[in-house]
Amino acid sequence: MEAKFNKKLFVKNLEKNLKNLKINNCKNLFITSDLNSLMKLKMPDNLKLKLIVQTIKKMMGENYTIYVPTSNLDLVKSKKIFDLKNTKSEMGPLSEYIRNQNSVRSLHPYWSVSGIGNKKNLLKSISPHAYGFKSPWSVMLENDFTQLNIGRHPSKAITLIHHIETIMGVPYRFTKEFSHKIKIGNKLFKKNFYLSVIYKKAKIQRKIDLNNHFFQELKKQKKLNHSKNNYGLNMWSFKMKDFFDVSTKYLLNDIYSYLEKKPNLKKVHNN
């Protein structure tokens, strides 16, 4: 059964949630989202997205910056052209909505980030590597971004961990080069891009709870904020730098702390 929709109550409740998440004190925000819990809410999808983005902007105030993931991992090993302006994001409706709001999109066919607001142009000068130095994740850390997870616990939705694995040099990943056709405006050409990938032969097994141990530590340090919407929408926020500090400390102590067990890397390293 669909729930009735009251625009004013929806916005008022969302403002309260965002204040609990300290978004009103934030100028640089990275948003990941899963809006399935709002599916039963009787309201047009576009209005839903518009209200969420407008409310977030209002809470952030002037000179806000909002980034969202706009990845297309389905293009890996595909012959499909990556059109910087027109290729749709596979990261959900909120991501696609923001991508279409006069955004700047980082140039990477598989792992792009799109931004609106004050610091969106920083995404114009990034590395051809999805992670690492001068990648969008590097830019967000340098500019003290807060991550806002809407509808999905951050332990299951934090690509930042792969940037951290890359710069920490975990032995179960390597940098792979891809050549892909891209389109910018009317120009069509091939360009090399890079992605940190896992050795297949090593049979890597990520932790069953993925990043939960990192977030348990953030919660213990009172650096993980949580709020639940009256419509059943859970939201979390945290400083990306805080996650970086916690996870790198774990990895310094145990380079395999993201995995269930230490993998057998002899076969892949002896080739």
C-alpha cells in the first residue's frame, strides 16, 4: 500500500535528519544513495529527487559543493563509447539527477564522479587512474569532504576503500591499463585509463561484513552520524578523512584487514 505524501512534512523531516547528520555545517559533500525505501511513497520520482537535492542545498548554504558517483563499470571490456556528457550513470536515480544539473564529470569511462556547486571544476583536472593521486577520491580528501549515505549503510557503499587500498599498495591488487573510446563534445578518440583490480587467480575473499569493522571503530569514536526519516529512510554521515585515518591504521597493522583471510599470492607473483 502506498503511503500518502505531504510535501511540507517530507521536507521538514528531511531537514531535521540532515541537521542530525551535521550537514548544515558542511560545505563539501559526497552522496551515495539507495532510495528503495521511498518506493511506496506516493509521489512522482522527479519531485522526490528535486526535494531531496533542494533540501540538501538549503541545509549546506552558499558555496556548497556536491559530488556523486556516476560510474559505468558495465563498460569494462565493452566496445560501447563513453560519452562524457550523455552516458548515463549506473549509480541510481539521485546520482543521475545530479549529473544532469549542469554538473562537471571526471573523465574516466568506468569510475567517474560528477559534481555541482562551488568546487565542481576540480573534477576537470584528475588522473586517468580511477584511484590514487589526483583521482576524485584524492581531491575529496584534500578538500575535507563529508560522505552522506542515503538508504544504504556505508559499510556496503564506500568506494573510498579502494582508493585507500591503492595508495597503501595492498599486494592482492594491481593496476590494469584499459584503452577505451570516449566522446567529448563532437570529438571521438581512444584514450588509456587505469583501474586497480584484484588478482583473479588468488581467490580473494573480502570480509563478509565488508567495511563494517572500520565503521564500528568510527562509531566507537563518535564520528559516525545516523538518522532515520519518518518514511523509513536511514541516513549516515561521516568525514571521509576520519574513515581514511581509521582504515589506514588497520591496514598498517594488517595489510589484509579488508579480507577474510590472507590469500595465497605465490602463483600470481611468481608468474
